[in-house]
Amino acid sequence: MSFTTIWFSKRWQVVVNPYSQKDIAPNKFERIFREHVDESELVWHRDRKDRTVKIIECDGWKFQQDNKLPVELREGDTINIKAFEYHRILKGAGSLVVEITEHEPNQNIK
């Protein structure tokens, strides 16, 4: 489990994230969503940077972009997410392990 501090309603608040995170490099990290995560914690959200997400471990989890149907994730898949684009993940069985690389917005994602 990890924590994030955000400025909300004129005060700082601590938010508990539904994943644990391990830094790999300055712009790369691994996230693990455990099988016991509550589905209500997997909310629609946007990120400030472009991201390339590589699926390391997965069993029935899905990814959904705004105004699109969910797609099933498979180990080895790579997903490109633009900054400020709404998206979410949908819980499957077991844990979901992903490797995320962040890019500055408008930088070419490969």
C-alpha cells in the first residue's frame, strides 16, 4: 500500500493508494495491485504525464479508456496512455503487476 499527499479543498490530505509501488529508475516504477483490493478503489482517473504500461503479471484484469469498452490485459501487453486521458482498471483474479514508464506530455511514446 502506498500513500499520496494531495491539496484538496484548501488543505493537504493523505490518500491511500490501492497498490504498492517500487521505484526502478527516475521515470520508471513497478506497481502491484493485490487480489484483495476493493473494486471501489479502482476509480476513473487521469495522470499528469504520458505513460507506457507493460503488463508483467495478470489474470483476468481489464483496462478501460474513456468512451471505450474494457479490454482484457495479458502478460506482455503494452498500453500507451496520454496525459490527462481518463482511464481505469477493472479487477480480475489474482494480482496485477505492471511496469510504468512516465514521459513528459507530447513526447513521443514508443
